[in-house]
Amino acid sequence: MAPTKTLKRGAKVAEALAQEIVHDIVKRKLPPGTLLPSEAQMIEDYGVGRGSLREALRILEVHGLITMKPGRNGGPMVIEVRTRDYGRMSTLFYHLGGVTFGELLEARLVMEATMARLAAERNAPELGEQLAESCEKSVVEDDDRYFAATHDFHRKVSSMSGNPILNLVSMSLEDIFHDQVSGFLFPPDRREDVQATHKAIARAIAKGQAATAERLMRQHMQEYADYVRRRHPSLVDQVVNWR
């Protein structure tokens, strides 16, 4: 893997090298699971020392872009970039900025309503129908299955927006909330109502009814935010932790 350009002058070598490795991964469209060249080969290709290369790979590993595959035939391996990794990075800035869980909930309310509207504006009935079908299975009694089903619903709505940047931000906010706060689910006696709301949102998206999809999603997220504030009032003023 030859470098795409000379490392930036003035930049710390390891950071500049990490950028170059990412540029090459993107340029070559390397899929997850691809092993990068050996340490010796990368040192030769990029013209850097062993210490700088190892630091650069550590930077990429910390950011969730590669993993170090163990074993004789192991080495740095490209992995799938996840919204959770982006969310983990952003928690540093949220923590330093004193962002609270209450503010995180407000941001989710705005983002998810917007994503529902954009999904409906795409006017892709087949995707809306698939979304509606995913709401059919009743999982109200089992916490794990209920969480998985609702989480999947919101991810599908977000992915249907057609905007990868908004999708990344929206899903990372959900990931942050659920990674740091566990067990904040609607009680079983409320879950059938939640599923009914999901179905109504899905139908609005399938029919291209953007205003209705946005309104229903905003109401849905507001109900959840109100529930969290009632049941866990101390949480809303807590600062998001850096993870």
C-alpha cells in the first residue's frame, strides 16, 4: 500500500500517518476484514519509523477504524465503522462541555423527528412497507427483545432519511444514551401503545406523509423524554460521561 501523498509538514508524524492510512483505505475501498500490509512493508511504503507507525495504528484502533488481529497471520485489520464508535468519540466533547442527559434527550427529539420527515420525503413505499412489517411482531413482555425491536425501528427510520451525516449523528445520540443509561424502557403496560405508534409512523413514511411522520415521531420522543424525567428526575441534570 503506497502512500497517497507526502506526510504533512508540521504535523505530528503519527497523526499525519494515521490520516494517510485512512486516505488509502478509502481510496482503495478496502472492505471490513481486510488486513493491512505487514509492519515492515508499511514502514517501507510510508518512510517512517516503527514507533511512529505503531502510534498511528494505535490512534486508528482507539477511533474504532481498525483492530489488531492476533496470531501468526494477524496484524492491523480494517473493521466496520459503527455509529457507536462515533458516539464514543463525541462523548469527550459532551463531557468537557458539560452536556447533560436532559440536553441529549432534547437533541434526540429534534433529530428523530427530522429523520422521520426526511424518510417520508424520500417517497420510497417499499422501504416504508418493510418498516411497517418490522413493527408487527409483539415483544412487549421480554425487555431484551423489546429493546432490540424498538432500537431496530429507530435505526431503520434514520437510515431511510438518505442523509448519511444526519444518520450518523442521530444514531450516535441514541447509542450514547443507551450505552450509558440502561433499563430506561417503557413498562410492559405501555409497550403496546409504543408499537402502535411505531406502526403509525411507518404507515406515514410509506405513504410519503412527511408532516404526519414528523409529528408522530416528535410526540413519541416527547412522551419518552417526559417518562424519563418523571421516573429518573436526577438523571436529566447529570453530565454525559466520556467513554
